[in-house]
Amino acid sequence: MGIKVIMNGHHLILGEITDFLTHQTVVDTHDERYRQRMARFLTEKIGYFKSDIQSRCNLPLRAGEKCATVTLDFIVRLQDRDAMLIKYGPGSLVTRRRSTLAASRLWAPYQIPIAVITNGENAEIIDGTDGRVVGTGFESIPTRQELLQILNDCSFEVIPKDRIEMEARIMFAFEVDDCCPCDDSVCRL
């Protein structure tokens, strides 16, 4: 029995697989396979519990009159705080760096300390406070123990409203405009 391959827009559908974190059936694509590897890496290699990780988190955006929803791949929550955001995107990490940082400033009312952008082959770790790339490669993603230590040094200041508006526009420009029509959504703010 072979794999049935279906095209949905520009997405290559390879069938269905069971999500590692939620045990739900999800569409099997090349991108989804990278996400599943990342979930396994977080739990099996660097010590996070499945219960620490939220997946497929919908972030509603508003930029002026435009509205959309962007999906964030993983939010790691420790000590009742969103501590690390992980965004997957195929291709260049550099071009996705700024929108990932914006997402880390929009998801919670405070700056998420660590933002990670990955294309499944490599990763960049971004300090949420100043936007600096503080590490590259999967081995640089903070372990659970390292992230707990990072949390001890965070102030979790509320992000000002004008900054939220600017970050939403950045996120909208990078992640929504000219994206695949199947990724569009209705604003529910």
C-alpha cells in the first residue's frame, strides 16, 4: 500500500499522522513532520514535559482595519508564565526573525523571554528583551532547567499599547500579506 499524495492549494498532503503532543490526528505534510520532530526534540532531548508545551496556538492580529489569525507552533509555559515561543517556517531564518520577535511581544501581555525561529534544519534563539540572536542551532535552545533559570532573571514588564500596535503591524506585514489564501482567517478580536 503506497502513500496517497494530494495537493491542497500549494500544500502537499501526504496523509494523516498522530500529533506527538496532543495525540490528535493531523494532516501529514513536510512542514508538519518538522513540527513533530521539534516536539520530540523538546521533550526527549532537552527535558520539557508535554504538559509544558502548547501547540498550534492561534494569535489574532489587527493592523488598522485588517484582521487575521497567525498560528504559533509552540508556546512553552513554565511557572505559570509563557517562557518560550517557537515558530516554524520553511526557508530562511533571517527573514522570519523579526516576525517571530513580534509574536513574542503579542502573545502575552508581557515580553516572552525567549523566541525561537526554526526551519526544521536549523534554529535561531532570540532574546526577547532586545531582539539579539543569542544562539544558533538546536543545541542552543534552552533546556527546561536553563529556561527556568532565565525566568528568574525576567521582569515580565507589560508591553505598552503603542508597542503592541507596532508589533501587530510588523507581524501582519511579514506573516499575513501575500500569504497563501488557505491561511486567511476572519478577525475575532
